[in-house]
Amino acid sequence: IDHMKVAAELEAQLKAVRERTAELERDLEGLGELVEEGVLTRKSAKELRAVYEGLSRDEEGSKKRAERELSEAKGEVLSKTLKDFMTVLDSFEMSRQGYPAATLTPK
């Protein structure tokens, strides 16, 4: 698994969710104006608000999930990087101490 690629994809998904949430918030703000202009009845606006709020909750759940997955992916990248670094460091230390090259194979 290419953890860097996964992290980049998750960041893109998170950005899309944030943009969609902002769009929903703007739409909610406009409902009052539509009622004032007579385009919507208060009842219709209330029903639409309930739908938008449900969508907003769904978007918030998606945002939290994407943030959690991104954090996990970054942790995996860091863990793999440190593991690879430790392997190189161990090999270096063993070579400094005079161990033969045959014993330097990674596990």
C-alpha cells in the first residue's frame, strides 16, 4: 500500500467534504430570503431546513471519518518510515562494530 497516495486521496476527500458543508450552510442561509420573497412557504422552508440539516450531519460524519482515516494513514507512513530508518541505522551500527556483511540482512 502506498500510504502517501492514500493520505493524499484522503486529504482530497476531506477538502471536498468541507466544501460541500460550506455549500449546504450557504443554502440554509438563503432559505429565509426565499420565504421573504414569497418563493417558499414557511412550511416548505422548514421541511427543506430539516433535509439540509440531515445532509449536514451526514457531511459532518464523513468529515470526521476522513479526518480519522487521514490521521491513521499519516501514522502508518510515519511508522513505516521509522521502521525503514531503524533498519538502516541498525545495519550501520552493526557495520561500525565489525559484524560481517552476511549478518546485515534485514528481517
